[in-house]
Amino acid sequence: MRAQEEDEELQSILSVIKERKSVHPRIQLGQYKLRDRSLYYRDRLYVPNDDELKAELLRLCHETPAASHPGRAKTYDLVSREYYWKGMSTMIRQWVRNYDTCRRIKSLRIGYRGLL
């Protein structure tokens, strides 16, 4: 709840929806819905702008034994089924690229050059 209160964009969207206005200056309101005091974007939970919260969601979708450290596309697919935040694709790409365990385990895809 603290993260929701501190996210200015989320608060502006919520205020427009609660006041039943038809226009927001930056977004299309038809894609947003308010359910149980939570904002949903295209039936996915809108995650406030809190890096710790986003990192925890990425850990849950990337580190679970069932997921087994998937790549960027699969991680994005897992996260985007239930959640949405602005810049999600970029954050997931950076997360997977910089994740220490995956960097150490994955093999390089470049071919080794022969002797000259």
C-alpha cells in the first residue's frame, strides 16, 4: 500500500477513475479498471513504481524451481500474465542479462575461431 500511495502516476490514474472523468492527459482510461482497491491494466495488476516490489516479482517468476531460470522471453511471458508496469520489458531484459547465476551457467553462443 505504501508503494501505491507514493506512485504519482498511479495516484493520478486512480483519482481520474474515482471521479468518473472520461479523459486522462497521458493514458486511455478504457484499458484500466479498479477492483478491490487495486488498479488493473488489461486485466493485469498494475504494479506501482517501486523497484523492490518489481525485483521481488521478478525473483518469484525467474528463480522458482518450476521456472528454472528461463530466458528473457519466457520470464517476460510469466510476469506479464498477471502483472503490468511501465517499462516492464526493459527491466526484465536487464534483469535476465545481469542475473549472476544465469550469467555463470549459460554457455556462450559465439563460435571459437580456429588457429591461423
